[in-house]
Amino acid sequence: MKRRFLSRCLLLAVAALANPARAADYTWTDAAGAHAVTLARTTSGDDVELKVSATLDGRPDWSVRDYVKACPVDVILDVVPASIEMRDLLGNGRKQFLFAYRIGCRGDVSADQVKYFLIDAGTKYVLRGEETVTVKGKLVDGGAAPLPNADLKAQPVFLRYMTKHWRAISRREYE
């Protein structure tokens, strides 16, 4: 009896450690409800995945996934910490979630792609482009103007805000 109880406890402990519950990285409450966003970067062999997922009142709301597969050099798939914000840009009591990440496969200092997202009520507004790489303040690579998706083009308030912040979140500097 005692042995069976210990075996069950051990199995439960192993299961809990193998699949730990992930706490949300960002939470807020607004007119739409209680939001929670989780950022996860996972590696499997040469493949790297970034998943940003959100819940609204405990139910799945939206997710963004991206991958770098079979990269023989340096994998770049990193969220830009300074890009993460929750803002009520429309003044309607509902906050938008903003974040950006860099994505690339490189073995030098060339520019990576940058994807800058604003999520509002489940709709993904995206500004895509390349980062600007500077060495001691001088442009080395990148810097092409970012391109908005169709949804972002149709929402001028979001487009202005994201364009204004693009330069700060898409710059990589070397001294």
C-alpha cells in the first residue's frame, strides 16, 4: 500500500516537472477583460521557435509563432524588450499589446529582419522591415523603410505610433 502511494506521488511529481505551468509574462485588465500574454522561445536541434500567446478572461485569444529552421550559423529569434507595451491608443478603455522581435540566420553583422506587432481585439497589425546596424555611430547595413500589412495601413492611429517607434526598436549598435 505504502509503495503504491509513493509510486503515484513520484509519477505526479515527474509529470509536473516535465510540463510546468507557465506563468504569464504580462498581465493587465481593461474594458475587454483580463489579459495574459506569454512569450516562449524553444529549441529543438537546429530549429528555434518563438511563440507569443494571449488569453482573454482565461480563454485563448491570439498567438504569433515564428521559426528559424536548420540554421548552420547564429540563430536570431529574439523579442526586443523595449518594444513591449500595453497602450490604449484609441482612448476606448481597451489596451493594445505591442511587441517586436528580430529574426535571422547569420554568421556576420548583417541586418536581421524585424517584425513589430500591435494586437487589438485579436487583430494583428504588423510592421515588417530590417534593422539598422551601426558601428561607432556609422551605418553598416540595413535601414530600409518598414512595410505595414493591409490592416495596419487601414488604421492610421496605429500606423503613426508604430512608425514613430520603429527606429528605436529596430537598431543594433556596435561600439
